[in-house]
Amino acid sequence: MLGALWPALVGVVVLAILGAPLAWLMGLRGLWVWAVTPAFAMTVIGIATVVSGWTGLAWTILPALLSMLVIAVMILVVRRLAGVRPVPAIRNVGLEKWTIGTVAVIAVVLAIQVSTVIGAPDAISQTFDNVFHLNAIRYVTDTGTVSPLELGRMTSPSGGVAFYPSAWHAFAALIVQLSGAGVALAINAQTLVISALIWPLGAVLLARVLIGANRSVTVASGIISASVPAFPLLPMHYGVLYPYQLALALLPVALAATASAFQIGWRDVVIPWWWWCVVVIGTIPGLALAHPGGFVGWLALSLPMVVWGLIRMWRAATGWRTRIVPVVLLLAYGAIGVLLLKMLRPPLPTRLWPTAMDIPTALGSALSVQLYYSTAAWLVAASVLLGLYWTIRERRVATFIATAMWVVGAALYVIVIAAPWGTVRDALTGSWYNNWPRLAALFAIALLPLAAFGLARTARAALEYLFRIPRLRTNRFARAAIAGVASIIALCAFTLPVVPPAVESAHGSFVMNGDSPLLSADELALLERLGDEVPEDVTIAGNPYTGAGLAYAISGRDVLMRHILVEVSGDMAEINDHLSDAEDDPDVCQAIESLDAWYVLDFGEREVHGGSNPLPGLVDLEHSSAVRLIDSEGDAKLYEVVACGRQ
């Protein structure tokens, strides 16, 4: 994966340029700046995608920079009018060193995990959704169109897909444009940045806000973030769910800002509660435009914070007139929440995923943290139980909030994977397609603060007992050495039993050989030569189920069907059904001439989902006089249409 380092660095620089100035102007300091920068940057990118569509600007770094500058001016104006002067809280220098060291170590560990899953720097996920994602990035770089109101036209020119969240694709397109990397390489670099940088920064920040800004919490949260394969590995294994992975990686920052707005837990920066609300608002557009599932995840996991805020408002009220305010707010919150759940649910045909087990088995899966993969994360599960123990013993509001988040995440996971009540299940988990792997990934985030608390508080108790020894009590170096060694041992103990089997399983989605479900090595070799064999102004026919649609992403030559699920016009249907009979069918020739579809890829009968969806006009072409073979690699063949007066 060394080849992905340059485009990954470009991605980091893009996030820093677009997000860090805004985080600094908001008055955030320390870890907050590092963690919020990607969230603010994705919000800038998301807003810029919409603005570029309205103004007609082609998608480049320019619309994003202009959007960032406009937002920066707005922040300065609001700060001056409101007189906000953020004051950093007192921080220990050693703590900052531990924070930097922890994030750096966990970033390396996660980078190794992700790199091992992907394998080669330009490997592609051999999964259904990847046909769309790769081609969408090529479409953005070719056309300059990236607005969420327009990207769906790549597969539905008539406008059948009115909205498609495009922030992930916009970010990847910027990496392609600025680094010169190919589409597949840019995606893998972006995945490295999301998994090894954005995610651990947000995870550590959320735990520090809810549990406490001390060394044990910092280290414990870093360890937990690398020890549950359901995130960040599962979204790049299943689906593939790249945009959802980005949204979930941004989610902890939004939750940390929400907790600060409700004055829950520790805040490294002392600013008014309403200014924290502005920070929350700054994270939400990027989260939602990466994937609505991340936004609904924020609604669900922030519910305990909202409830606590209303309870505190109720307690502070002095009479029935003031107590009616939190009641009205609670009713309004509930009504808006129900409305959003209905609005953000995808169409019914896409959310018909079945349950996978019974409720007792699902409860065991949640308690043992055996999420999707065959190996349970027993030490993480034990940390959760320890977190429950310390929460009951110490009775702190913030740890009760962390516990409630775990309950919400576990409940959603159990409901989606096992609940026999279809209407209830669809009402609560339909926003995630009733698809349990998506909620397994969300549950991995929901459990992190509580597990980090359990591990950190137990480790602190053990070290406090150990440091009662006189020599250790007076020797700072020895204490630091013991804590460091214990942290490394804990990291190994938590990750080694559960992560390697998951990495091996996930790697299977990226393996390219003769039996690869989407694109074989021979097919890739042929696609990489298309730029020298197919003119730029023509279109290539082919069955996208077999991987032929990826000719667009890999070679830059357009294809009839840019995704498996695509709106098929009359001319496209004519070609798909009758191209092999073009010499005897003038309607086919008219369709070919209309679409300039003078080339055909034949990748055989193997399909990405193991099904059978042949296109009658594109099979048995070796026996058709309407085409001639111009290149092949193994069983992969490229034909040119010679019928219809073309020689």
C-alpha cells in the first residue's frame, strides 16, 4: 500500500486546508481542532457540491475553497457580533503528548489493518455497489457534475434518482484531480484516511468528552477503536459501503459536540453552550451528505443527551408555566424525529432485508461483541461490563449517557437482526435499509465510550494500587514506562484474537484472480488497454453484472450501463437484446448509431452476485457476423461492431 501514500497525503492536505481554518476560527483548540477539521472539511465539500450545481461551476478544489472562505467570513462576523472569546481549559503537557502518541500508534495499527484488507494499492472491492462508486468518481472528473441533486443522473438521466449523497465521491474526485492517481488508487487512499485518521481522532475525542480528558481514557478509547472489526473494517468488506463508512467516521465528532452543547462531560475549550450548537451545525451537513445513515445514527445516539437536557430543564423550572417548556420541546423533538425517520427511509423494495437470528442469539451477539464476524471481541465485551459496574458505582451523568448510548445501539442492532415484528422493525431501522451489517457498524461506535470507560477506570484502579509501592510512587519514569508497556500489551491482547480473522475475511472481497466475482485479472488487463484501442467518442456495450461496466472507471471510455441498477432506454434495450443480430435488424443499427455503441465487451457468464442476468444480444458473439474480435485476455474479449455499414 506504499503506492497509496501520496494520494492519501493529498487527501489529508485537502481536509486540512478546508477544515482547519474553520475549526480555529470557531475557537477550538487541541484535540478538538484535529478531530473537527475533517468534519468541517466534509461540510465545506458537501455545501460546495450543491453550490457548484447551482452555479454551473465544474467540480474542482476551487468551489470548495470559495465555500470555505465564505463560511470563514460568516464565522468571523458572528463571533464579533456575539463577542465570543473561547478560553482553552487548563491542559497538562504530558497529557497532550499521550494523546498525540496514542492517536499516532492507533493510526498505524488501523492503517496496517486496512492495508492488509485491501492488499494492492489499486485493488478494487469485488462487490456489487462498487460498480457505481468507481464509475461515479470517473463521471465527476469527466463532467464536473457532483451535486447530490444531479449525480443520480449518471444512472438515471430522466431524473428518477432525485437525490444521491455525493460528499464521499466529491472528496475522492478531488484526490484524483490533485494527485493524478487513478480512481481505484484514490479510493483506497481515501479509505486509509477515513479509517486510520478521521475515525480514531473522533473516537478519542468522544471518549474524552464523555468520560474524562486523562491518559487512561485516551489510551483506552484508542485501543477500543482498533479492536472491533465491525468498524471501520465491515463497511469496506460488506456492500461495499464507502460513503456510509465516511459518515460513521464523522459521527463521533458530531456526538462530542452535541454532548458539549448539552454541557455533558469534559470540554477542552470553554465556550458558551449555544456556540457549541454552532459547532454541531458545522458537522451535520458533511455527515448527512456523506450518507443519511450517519445522520440518522446521530439522531439515535444523541437521544440520551437530548433527554437529559430536557430533564435538567424540567428540574430547573420553578413553576408549571416554565415546566411546560421542556414538555413542549420533548413533544416537538419526538414529532420531528418520527418525521425524519419516515422521510429518510429509502424506498420499500430496498429495505426488505430479512432477519438473521432469533432474539436470544442476537442478545448474545450484542453482549459478546460478535458483530458479523465469527470471532467475538471478548475483552471489549468485558470492558463494557466493567463500564456498567463503574457507572453504577460512581453515578456520573456523563457515564450514564455513555451507557444509554450503548443501550440504544444494542437495541437497534437486536431489533434489525432478530425482531419478528415487521412494522416496528421497519419503523426503527428502515432508515438503514433494515440491513443488519449497517447497524452492526453503528453499534461498534455506540459501545466505544462505555467500553473505554470500563477499560480506563479499571486500568487506573490497578495502576493506582501498583503505584503505592514507594519506589514507583517517587519515580515518574518508571510509572510512565509501566503505563506504556501495559498499553502496548493491552492493545495486542484486544486486537490480536479478533482482528486478524476479520481482516482475512474482509481481504477476500479485494482478491483478484480468475474466479473474482466482479473483475478478474484477465478482465482488468483488457480494460487497461482500452484507451489505446477504443476511440474517445464512442460507447462500449457490455453486461455490468460481469464487471464490463467498470470499463468507464478504469479506461475512461464510456459504457452503455454505468451501473448494474440503471435506467435502460429503448435504444439501450435494443442493443442489449439484439446486437448480435445487427446485420439483419435495422432497429439495432439505428440504436447503435444513436448511442455510438460501436464496441462490446464480453466477460462471460460469471456475475458479481453469482446470479444469471444475461443480455441476449451480447452473448455468443463469437458466432455473430455483426462484430469482429479485436482484443482478448483469457476469456475476456473486446469486439468491434462491423455491421450497420461500419467497416
